[in-house]
Amino acid sequence: MDDLDLRLLDGFQRDLPLETRPFAAIAHRLDTSEAEVIARLTRLRDEGLIARIGATCRPNTAGASTLAALRVPVRRIDKVAALVGAEPGVNHAYLREGSDWNLWFVATAPDAAALEESLARIETATGLLPLSLPLVRAFNIDLGFPLLGPRRAMALDRPADLAALRPRDKALMQALTTGLALVPRPFVALGQALHRSEAEVISRIRALAEARILTRVGVIVRHRALGWTQNAMVVWRLPEAAVEAAGTALAGVPGVTLCYQRRCVPGLWSWPLFCMIHARSRAEAMEVLVQARALPELQGVPHRILFSTRCFRQRGAVIAEVAA
């Protein structure tokens, strides 16, 4: 990639111009042409460096989701990963070291009942009981961290305004997890597919983003393909009363790219606070963790580091039924 590629990816992971010709607006800021921006985004997508130009949707707003894990014998990893990845709602799946729970995946569905059915199908197919850890509280779920320059602290998340949701938004959000067409007027193309006007599509995307139901609208990059190959999930064991203060402090550490609380499962999982560290080397990830462990709220708190070693699945969430 050259300098223009990097500025395109680094500058537009969020805040895609919500106007008739968004790629022309990007081109103006980068001092290039609309055609050049579209051509570069097309190439970067085809090369697997970006997933889409679209949006990420806040968990458990329009649809339902959970982080789940399986204890998989080493000899069965590939077979079980294939079975898990075959489930339509699984949008991320990783092999992680550092725990008996070694195959981790995100399961998504249009609603809670469909999510339970999805997990049940995975249990039946694999013969393994999934550990389901639904989101309790988000401290930072953006993941649009800078690719260039020094590590920076991410902004604390703010709660979603669920009152902003409208009945037809699910289909729009599903389309945004698939991606916009790379054409001069992508919102026209999206509107035609959904039988809605360009103006209505833009207005609803803006409203959903302002309500934090869409957590980002922009270039969704593939971090591993861009060299951020060391993905550490760090889990912390601390009492419920201490989670909010610790999570708030942890989310402010430069290099912590995600931070959230998840439900514990008695007898199976007692680590409520999670953070992610995306880095270009393990040493870089450990430098971030040193800063996290030094926080007054986390000094002496037991924790585990689960580095991902293989990526099996990475795609957009399932929010609406296919027919929507």
C-alpha cells in the first residue's frame, strides 16, 4: 500500500460522509478524484485488506448476539471450526491459547430465540456444550483504532438510544453489514434494493449512528491482513462492584481496542471484564498490558491472556432474516 491507501484507511474507519456522493467527499479531503477513491477501495476489498464500506452494529439492539466458546480437543479443531463456521450467524471465530476454552466465536441472530436455536445447532453438530457469555456493559466497542502514529486511548462508549429504532431499520442494518456498493451514489443503490429513497436511507443511517445503534459507519478494515496479527483477549477476575471503575479505567489505556463486561457462568467462567489488544507483535501487546496492570483499579487483579493463533471466520453480523 502507498501513502494514499493508508490515509484512506486510517482516516475513514468512521464518519463516512453521509451525503449523495460520499466517495467524492472523501476524494476532496484526500486531494484526489472520486474514481480514484472507488478504484482503491475496490482493490483493497478484493485483496482482502478491507471487509466492506458499511457499518458495525451495536450488539443486542436490533438483533441478538453473544460471545461463545467451546472446549475442543486438539485433534478435532479443524472439523469443529468448520462446523461452527457453517452456522450462518457466526461472524467471528478464533482459536485462542491460554484457556481450556480454546475455540471462541461470536454468534448473532435476529432475536434471542433464534440465537438460542443457533447455539443449540452448534451443540448438536459438534457434541460440545457452548459457553455463552452475553454482553452486560460496553466500555468501548468501537474497534476503529488508528493504524498510523502512536497508540491512542479510545473514547468511552455511550449507551444506545433504542427509541431511535424503526421497524424497517433491521433490513437497512443488515445491508450495511454486507457493505455498500462501490459506485458514485451508493445510497441510491442501497435504496433501490430496499425500496426506499436515497434521502431516507441517508437520514436513517445518520439517525442510527447518532443513537449509537450503529457504532461505526465507514471503512471496515481487516486488521490481521494489515499486519495487526497479534490479537490478545485479556480477561480479569474481580467482584461485580469493582467492574465499572476498572472497565472505565481500562478502556482509557492507549492500545486497548475493546473493553466490555460479560456475564459470568457459575462453575464454568468467573472472568467478567474483557479487553482486547490488537498489536503488530506480542511484545507490543505486552507493553499495553503492562500499562493496564499498573492501573490502581487493576493492580493485583487475576487475569488471563488469550492470544488468537488462528482466524477461522470474519464477516458481518446477522441482524435480519434473509427475506427482510
